[in-house]
Amino acid sequence: MIRFLTTWLPAIVIAIGVAALWHWAVPVQPELTELHGTIERFRRWNDARPLFYAAGFFGASIGLLLLPVPLVLLALIAGAIFDFWPGLVLISAASTIAATLLMLASRYVLAGPLKARLNANLTDRLERLNAAVDRDGAMTLLSLRLTPAVPFHALNLAAGLTSIRLRSYVIVTLIGKLPMIAIFVGAGNHLADVERVADIMTPRVIAILFLLAVFPWLARWTARQIRKARAG
């Protein structure tokens, strides 16, 4: 049941939402027009001073990702304002830096308080994670990064309490979060083109919904292949 919820429920909810928007077009249309106008306004500001706004968004994203702000939300905003490739670079770099700062804080500043707050179950999980890192190295973290159900902040803090090397952590964090970030930056980029309800149900949106549905399953399959390769 839990596997079903983490794998298929997000895509089902999104699909139902899109179908609802398609059915009730009249009441939703003013909100879509306002959303499109807001995005266009931000895009004009960015076109006038691209480096200024990119730097500001980059710094703000790092700060927000140190807090429990969803990475998905920032990826959507980046795609809507900066287009796909600039948005992908900004969010990938910002999330990697924020994750690294959290890991270092966990390792060198918060290790004592964090361990003191762990119950027996979490302590056992941390010990098994550390043993897996000692055995398989960065591949353990990569398989977890590829799993959408693993919380971003919890994994950052837990990694700081393991023996993983900083360089390996940075590389696998960047690679592991890239597929999910790309999907949501692409979704955000499409928001800028939505002026009418009819613009929602396009091949591009269908492709994004398909990726959202398939990615958790594909991520788990990839993680299993990585573990098998390491074991072999």
C-alpha cells in the first residue's frame, strides 16, 4: 500500500486535477489568465536584468532549501521564469550547495544533538546506512537520491552522520537529483505557455504526467541495478 501511494498517487492526483480543470474551464480561466500575466511580468523583469535576477534567485534558493521548503516548488518557479536550461542549472546548483551545507552542518556542528534525538529505530537505520556506505561507498547515497520517497532534508542530515567523503557526496547529490529536477523545471516552463484551459491538455503536459508516473518506478529499478552491480 505504501509503495502504491509513493509511486502512483502523485500522478493520479495530478491527472485528476488536469481533468477537473479541463471540465470546469469557465471558472478557472480568470485564474489562468492572472497566472500567465504574473509569469510574463517576472519574465520581462528577468529579460531586462538577467544576471541580477538569476543571481538573486540562486541565492534565495540556497537559503530556502536550507529550510523545509519543497525543492519541487522552486524547480517549478525556475522553469516558469528562466526557461528550461537556465532553470535546470540554477536549481541543480542551488540544491547541491544547500544539501552540502546541511551535510557539513550535520557532520561538524549538529552531530551530537541529532544523535541524541534519535530513537532506537532511527539509530538502527542510521547504523545500517553507515554500514552500506562503508561497503558500497557513494552508490548507496546515489540509490537513495534517485528515490523520490526519501526526504531531501532528512537524507542530507543523515549523510553527515556517515563516513561518506565530501567529494563523493557532492557528485552523487548533483547526479541523483537531476532527473527529478529536470521533470519539474520542464513542468514549470510549460506554465509560462498556459493562457487558456485548453493549453493544459497538450502532448507536452501528457509527457510530463507520464514522466511523473514512471519516474519513481524507474528510480527504484535503477537503484536495484546499482546495488546488483556493486554486489556482483
